[in-house]
Amino acid sequence: MIDLTLAEVAAATGGELVHGTGAEVVTGSVEFDSREVGPGGLFVAFDGAKVDGHDFAAAAVGRGATGVLGTRDTGVPGVLVDDPLAALARLARHVADRLPQLTVVGLTGSSGKTTTKDLTAQLAARIGPTVAPPGSFNNELGHPWTVLKAGAETRFLVLEMGARGIGHIKHLCDVAPPRIGVVLNVGTSHIGEFGSVENIALAKGELAEAVPADGGVAVLNADDPRVRAMAARTRGRVVLVGEAADADVRAEDVTLDERGRASYTLVTAHGRAAVTLAVSGRHQVGNTLAAAAVALELGMPFAELPQALGELRLVSTRRMDVFDRPDGVTVIDDSYNANPGSVATALRALAAVGAGRRTTAVLGYMAELGDFEHEGHAQVGRLAAELGVDRLVVVDAAAAPIAEGARAHAGWTGKEIVVPDQPAAVAELARDLRSGDVVLVKASRYRTWEVADALRDPATLPVVTA
């Protein structure tokens, strides 16, 4: 973050300075975990249901923090505000406004936004100093926290934007106004909270609306009709990406290797070039096209782009992490989170990687689907059957419609079983894990990754049949 006095922090947040002159300077990072605050930092104290951050204020200052941003006087230098979360947003906007050299890139979508954020940040870092959030730090807390990581040397700020309601993305855009906005797709993630796919599209399009008319760019997925339609909602220049014939940055002649890694011909106004990706999953074609479009807008020469795309790697954990065990079992750990769209993508990756091999999908409950819950799970099961997955291990009775969907498909010849929890899923795999198997693990964040972790250790979950 740029250096700020506590008086400047108070002015930016509308807070009251206490126990200081105001001349104290924040030179370190802004943190809401007191254990992460270092010398010169600013500690943000939240009133928690179980833990009250104000109880750790003195300790944070004792370790060198300049002050505390909170709701009550803790006896140490700081700034008192009514709402620390709102104050954090105001402070982040103040910092963003003080960095005129900064280009803000915002990304959103129902699925793939964390991976695409990571891919985009890797490309941006080749051009200049870049800040991006770790993992899926994309809400009203993680967003301003990331913005405050930007300093005078930062050229690019790549931000992932999540939403659970209309107006959420607009709020995040107000915190750090994007010059480039990327919308990947509109699916059914959080449909229980939004109420309809149309409302999800309305919310995601707030990013397209936020880019400015002067120099703003909306990067839109040409292959998703709801995203393509957002071209009418933006004041910025539109760059279409995808496999559609009219996409400005498009892929042609897509092929997959035995690991599900795509090769394609990259076509832009700057020319054509062959690209071979090192990340697995056909969906990475669209993700890398979006990242490529942003990189070109940021100034990467087209001649450097094909090699840069081929050198991209996964950064955030448990997202299409494909690994081979010494005994010949291949595991696709995509267990971080799930919605019907992302599970469909993962199942297609399983089918590609597992071509000619026995395939197993360990799938769990998908949260926040509301009235779409039963049908969303059943759709996943039907797709697994259509793709010819050999075994379905469904974790938790709440996810049982996945198995029902598979059984209802006329062409289903595989085996499906519903187990109560993760240990039972591991036990089911242990009964008949074979060398050469390909196993996918995916669910919403209900510790399904414990199954993936068991698969990482052949000693814990060995093959039964070689």
C-alpha cells in the first residue's frame, strides 16, 4: 500500500482519530488477521460472532502495527468507524484513486473466474508489476484487501469479482473502478440466492457497465449468448473472445492430448499462431483466450503471446489439478467448489483424460441452488451417464439426485452408489481401485477434498487390481 498517515486514514474512511497525533505513518500492509500484521501495518478489527478482533488490537500494535481501524477505543492509536468493512472499502478507493498509473482488470463469471484471474495475472506480470488476490478472495472483504496491496510501483491490479446478489459487483467496481472488465459466462452458481439465471446475468453484467467510455474495454465471451448480449450494456469498446467465427480473439482447430491439454490456433487482428497449453481441460481454451485478450490490451506483443500462454500454470489449489500416481492411477482434483456448470466442465475433462480407461467421478453436494437443487444435481448425473463415466460415487444423501439422474438415463451402463460421507467414499474407492483408473473429485466446499487427499497417497488408498 502507499504510505498514509493515520490522519489520512481517518479522512479517507470518515473515522475519528484516537490516541495519536495523526502523523503516525502506515507503511506496511492492511490486515484483518492480527497474526499477519507486521511493522508499520494497519490492523482492521471486526466484531465477530466468536472472535472479536478488538481483543487483539493491543497485541498487533505491540508487534509494530501503526494503528487499528475498528469500532471501539482499544487504548492504542487508531481510527474509530461505524462499519470497518465499509471503511475498508473507502480506504481502498482512496488508494486506487492515488495510483493514476494503475490499470484495474476485473473478472467475473459463474465458473472459471479464479483460474482465469490467475492466468491473466501471470500474463500481466510479464509486462509489469502486478497484484492479484490469492485463491477466491473475491468478496466485499477480500476485494478491498487486495486493492490495498497495490503500491506506487504496481502497474496492473487483476481482481476477481464474486456476487451473491444484484448490486454486489457494482459495489466492488466502485471500490476499484476497472478499465478492463472480463465476463466469462453466466450459469447457475448461487441461483438459490439470485432466483433466476436472468438475475445472474443482470448481476454479472454490472462489470460490463462499469468500464468507462474513454479507454474502457469489455472482454466478453462470444460463445455465451447471455454474455455476448452484455455488449449492449457497456460504454467501453467490446472485445469478443471464444470460438465463434466473429470473435476478435478466437481459437480454431482445437485438439486435446491424452492429458486433456488443448492445442489450438490463436487468431487475432495481430495474426495467427499455434498455442499448446500445459493446463488440463478443454474449458481452458476459453479461459486462456480471455487472458490473452487482456494481455494484448495491456501491451503484450502478439509475438510473445503464444509462448506465454503455453507456459501458464495453475496457481490456486484444487482446481483441475491432474496428477499421476506411481501405480498408474490418474487423479483430477477439482474439489475446491462446484456448481452444475463447473461439474459439467470437470466431467468432460474426465471423459477426455480417461478415454480408453476406467473412469470414476466422486461428486458431492452443490450448494446454493435453491429451487433448482434437485434438477441441478440430476442434470449432472445425466451428463455423467451420457459421457460414459463408469462409476459414480455420490457423497451425502443431499446429492443423491446425481445418482437418480444417471439411473434415469437410458444409456447408463455404469455403477452408481450414494455414500454418507468422505470416509465412506474413500472406503468405496478402496474396494476396487485399479491401476489405470482415472478418478475425478468435485463438490461444493464440504470437505470432499479429503477424498482427493487420500488418493494422493498410494499407501493410504492403494490399488486393488493391477
